[in-house]
Amino acid sequence: MTRAHDSKRNQVLKNPLQTQLTSLIDSAFPLPYSTMTSFFPHLLLLFSSAFTSIATTGYPSISGTGSTIDCGLSGGGENPIPIRREVYGNGRIFDISHRYTIDMPSWESNDGIGQFLWLPKSMKNGSLANNSEMKLPTHTGTHLDAPGHVIDRYFDAGFDVDTLDLEVLNGPALLVDVPRGKNITAEVMESLKIPKGVRRVLFRTLNTDRRLMFKKEFDTSYVGFMKDGAEWLVKNTDIKLIGIDYLSVAAFDDLIPSHLVFLEGREIILVEGLKLDDIQPGIYSVHCLPLRLLGAEGSPARCILIK
């Protein structure tokens, strides 16, 4: 095959891909053309991953180690040591969920969540396999709120985490930095200039800088939404997924009023306790999956961002 013929064939094949990308972007981000042009390079990178086949394993090699072995274990022989990661896929996938530990913060507690994992069946004690048991509040660590969390009639009606829309919880998202030293008010929301059409936004605040999710003692001075900020978001944006970097999206002084604004319409999903350090602001694909806990108004979640 000649080089000219090959170039012509590639040009023909490119058109269907462009059509697919354009269709995906239009459906996911129905933005004005002027806004779209500035976002397009990022969106192209975001959606192009859907058309790329990448061979992966359950234990990918660690970027920067020089290892050619796809293995999540260091050491050899009888005592391999597991490697715990925050970033996967050569810097493409970010784990934005907090690791559960006994010292992670718990609502209005100075003692952290304490012991949450037990091993009642142990191979060392003669059991056929190791089987752990877990007990912890549903609003612990990285978690989601369902409408029944603060609205009792919704709780009684069954609006639990099993009813949350997975389409809202998965898709293009914008990570933004909130001006430091302020709760999220209407003024702050207006200053962020989030375009219409953006449906998922993760708000990184002073909470991340202060590493509040890594401190055992609950801190009432965390940054969150004031009621007027929540009202501004609902009235002036298309946001349906709100993520934040501490245990509540609502500021402590406006705790229930802000939650009510967000959850009354049963269209907005709140993702709380996100780990957003060391990630550049911008557009990503977010994926957050709660457990299917029938009757529960909250659930721990595993959330990731993909470039």
C-alpha cells in the first residue's frame, strides 16, 4: 500500500470518529459555542479515551519506578508487600476517595471513627477463609447523600441511595478551586463563572489545604455552602452533582438550610468527603458509585477521576 493511499484511507476513517466525538460532547456538555471552543481541547482528550484500547491488569506497574512487571506487590518470596496507590494508569486515573482508617474524622467527634473492621473468622484460628465484618455510619469518609438524609417525608417514601441516578454520578465533571478563606456564598458562586450546561462540579476549598479529612478531630470551621450560595447554584446553573472536600457540602452554620435547598427537588446528588489534593483544576470524567443499601439515606462511595 502506498503512503498516499494510506494517508487517504486514514482521512476517510477519521470522519466517523469526529462525528462520534461531536455527538458525545454535544450530549454531555450542551454549552454555548463561545464557551465550547475554549473547552474543546480538554473535552477531546476526555472522550478520546473511550476509543482507545489499553491493556491493563488488576495490579498495574507503578509509574516512575522503571519496573516492567505488572504487579502491585513489592518484595518477593514468602513475604510480598502490597503497594497502595492514589494514581493509576500512568497518571490518568485519580482515586479521589479517602482510605478508611480508625483515625479518619467522624461527625461531631474528637475520637475519629474508631474500630470499624473485625475479623470474626480467621484462617489463623482454623476457619476455611478470612471473613471480615464492618460497622460504620453511612455518612463516613467519602460518601453520598440521598434526599431522605434531611427530609423525613422522602425517607419514609423510600428515596434512598438505591434510587440515585447513576447517569448523574458518572460523566464529564469540572474541578474548580474556591477562593480561600470563604464559605461558598452567592457572591463566591457568581465569581466562579461556571458555564451553563456543566452538570457535575467538584469544589476544592481550604478544607483540602488544611487536610481536614486527615485529622481525627471533627472541625466545625470547615468550608461549605451557605444557604444563599446553595440557592444561587440551584437557580443559576445546571449542576446536578456537587462534590466537596469535607464531611458536609453545607457550612456548619447553615447545615440544614443548605441541605434542604439542594435536596428538596430530588435532582441534585451530594458527594462529600472527596480527596482532591494534588490534582489540577479542569475537566475530567468522574465516576462515583454508592452501595445499593435499601433504605439507607447515605452510603460510602468509591470515586475516581479520569483525565
